[in-house]
Amino acid sequence: MMGALSYGTKKKANIALIEVVLAISSIVIVFPFFWMIVTALKPDSEIYRIPLTILPEKLYLDNFKELIGDSKFLRYYLNSTIVAVVGTVLSTFSSLAAGFVFAKFRFPLKNFMFMIILATLMVPFQCYIIPLYIFSVKLKLIDTYTGLIFPIVISSFGIFFIRQNMQAIPNEMIEAAKIDGASLWRTFFQIIMPLSASSAVALAIFQFMTAWGDFIWPLVITNSQKMFVLELGLTRFRGQFVDDYGLMMSGAALGIIPVILVFLFFRRYIIEGTTLSGIKA
């Protein structure tokens, strides 16, 4: 009896400890977003006040009004939208096509090529940013939408993720389509893509979040402010001696809205796509 009681007590204590750790972790993760919002709702007099106040004395919306009326900020927002949306569509499609090839076709050096693709996942972007920039200069892609988008068109992670999902699709369905006279592209569009919809949407969410928050490549590839994306445009509110934290935090708050909306509307696809993809050799 004492042993059973001791086991039950230890189990409850472990559960309580896990809950405490998760609660503290949640607070640590959420607090920066909370501080961003409250800072955006404060005037400069409250932001720089000592001692600091957590909540604003009254809601101050002039920071948001100034940004919405700022044509440069709207241009940054538009640029981020174009890059994220177009890049996500192209990256998802290329991942679907390449994943289909690696999952359902046999050709020489297939496994070797797939291992090379996986190996690129371990190479940091900073390692090949210089040759990528030189390549962009030769193609005259500097300060263009094409230059901003093309590095994210091919995703090694996307190819791996989709390939894992497509391995679960029965080969008999593809053979049946061939017998019925369906072309390869028709099979891909009418059979493979619908069956891979959950994984494709999950991948698209990841790609959109990555493209929307990209900073390093836009910093390298753009020369004029008219081509700045939102993450890069927010640096305009940093001065030589004083930073305009009110406008900076307001811009950051407006910048996370598309990411939050995309996640809220499509979050169930993340679980479905990840579950369907599995981890297969």
C-alpha cells in the first residue's frame, strides 16, 4: 500500500513539475510579444520613463495611425507580401514536383542525389550567401523581386518533407492512371497533388513564415528603399542616437498579423501533414 501511494505521489509530483516548467516556458515565450504590444500603445514619454511602467496609462494609437499613413511602410508591407506569397507558391510546387520524382521514380544515382539534398540542410545560409550574391549580380537580379524570391524557390526541407508523404501513396494508383491513358502531368495534378494536400499546406505555412521573416538576404540583395521588405524597413526607425521604439514596435506588431492569421486558419494542416509524412527511410 505504501509503495503504491509513494508511486502515485511521485507521479503527481512529476506532472506538477512538468506543468510548472511548461507554464514558465510559455511566459518566457509570450512576454516579448506582450511587451511589443504594450510598447506600441505607449507615447514616447511613457516608453522612456524611469521607472518603467508595464501597462500604458491610456491607449495611444498615434503610432499605428502614423504607420498606416506612411507610404514607405505600406510599400515595405506590399513587398513582403509579394515575396512571401509568390515564394511560398513556387517553393511548394517545386517541392511537390521533386518529392514526387524522388518518391515514385527510379533512376541512376537517385539515393545519392537525395542524400546530397539532405546534406544541404546542414549548410548555414551564411556559408553560400557570397556566391549566391555573385550569381545574382551576373543575372542582374539586384534590387528586383526576382532576386528576392529565387533563393527560396527550391527548398531542401520541402523536398524531403513532401517525399516522405508521397511514399505512403500506393504505386497501384499511379499504375492505374497510366493504364487509363493519363499523362504524367495529369497524374501529378489530379492524383498526387490532391492526396498530398495536407502536407503541401503544412509546408506552405512553414515557407510563408520563413519568407515573411527573412532579413539577411533582402539586406544583401536590395539597394533602394522601394524594394525593402518589412523586416528591413523597420530599421528605418533606428536613429544614430535614439531609436523610435514606438513606431518600431507598432510596425513589428502589424508585421506579425499575416503570420498569426495564416497559422490560425491552417494550423490543423501542420499536425495532419506532419503525421502523414512520417519518418521513413
